[in-house]
Amino acid sequence: MRVRIPAVATALLIAALAGCAGPGDGSRKHATDARGTADAKAPAGRSGAVGAPTGTHSPAGRPAPAERPGDLPGLGPRTRAEVPRDAEQVVVVTGGGRDATRSTVVLYERSTASGKTGDREGDGGGGTAWRAGPSWKAHNAARGWTDHHRQGDLRSPAGVFRLTDAGGKLPDPGTRLSYDHAVQGFTISGTGAEGEPLAGAFDYVVAIDYNRKAGTSPRDWTRPLGADRGGGIWFHVDHDGPTQGCISLSRAHMRTLLRTLDPARHPVVVMGPADSLAD
């Protein structure tokens, strides 16, 4: 399936930007092509509904709860309860701290002893297990993480979000997700927070369903929670520096992620600092 979105007027696009391709941290500006898109930031949420806002996290230094067989490593009972029952692929993005800009990404896939899909993570039946992929290094936002994302706060939203749509400046590398290939639509220029060039950052992207309409191109700027809650939170190609809210991976790891995610397996991302995920 291919999604095609008409070109957006420059003034409207600039007004929508709030993320990796939008304004920087106040001391440096991140520029985009006049027709480019950005990595706008939006509120992060942690409640029973995937992508809805929440707001608490584990106190610093509190021991993580004991994990049971079949649990996703590093996730506490509250976080595990937010993982949808139908999710058979879970991308866990673990930040080193509330203000850290670097994180670790691991893709887990559900399996059972019989080779069939289990009913739910941690169901206690003894037959469900999660198979871990390799650990990948990543960048998150320049000011770390938040449980209540706001446009321009330079923090990545913590929470559990669906992964439904992808796109990029480069052709589809073989993903099962809906992929919007748009050369100009994913063109970005300028420099990042540490002076690194941003060119190529949107060669491949996977939209994180935070404050966006699922089933549309990553370039769709519909914001169900309102524009002040940000949006345009993506996985995208790393530019060797922190983002404005997105999660960035190496080009090779982005290609692997795109080729692995399967909408039939209802993939989600669980993302945030380690102490918050341990709740």
C-alpha cells in the first residue's frame, strides 16, 4: 500500500513544525526544506489507552520489581499493563535517565512453546515468551523525556504507542507497513543541536502514533490532542546528535526495523527513561 499526500503550503508547514526539523533549543535553529517535513513533538502519555497521556514515574533509586517468566525485561507491572493484548512486536526504547539524550532500542517478538502466538504478554500461562533482537544505540530528545509532552519542549514523550505507518525520502526498503515515498516531502537541511548536519535524517522514518491519526502518512499533521501537544514523533535516521523529540537509529538499523515490523503483529513502541518503564 502506498500513501500519497499533496504538497503542503510552506507557511502551514512551518507553523506545524515542532520537532527534529523544527526550531532548535533556543541557541541554534534546525532548518527544513521549504516543502520538507519535521519531527514535531507531542505529549507523551501513560494510561490504559495506548498513546493517551499519563503522568507518573518510579522515584529515582527505587528497585525495579521482580520480573516473572514471560515478562518483557525492564518493564514494571504498570507499563506492562499498557502493552496491548494483541501486540506481538514490542520495540522497547530505554533512556538512561530523565534528562539523558541517549537510549537503547531492543525489538521483542512474542512466541510460544508451540510456535503459536500467545494470548498476552506475561499471561502467566507459562507458554508465552518474548524473543529479543539485538540491542541498538539511539538518540532521543535534547532535554530527555517527559510524561506530558508539549510542542517545542525538546523532550521525547514517554509511553506506549502503536507503530502503523512509515515513509521516507528513499524508496521503500521492503516494509509491510504503509510507506509514503516522497523525495521533497522528507527533505531536511541545516544543523542539529550539536552542529551536526541533518541531511538524510528522514531518508527512512516510522511514525510513532503519539498525537497523530493512525493509517495516514507520517506527513499528515492531524493532531487529535491539539497542536500544543506537539506531534510528528518518529523513528528516523540518526544524525549523530540529540533530536527534538524523535528516536533516531543508524541507517542500517532503520532498514532492519522497517523490514521487520509487521502490521499483522500489531507493533508498538514502549519508550521512556528506565525508572519510568520499571513502574
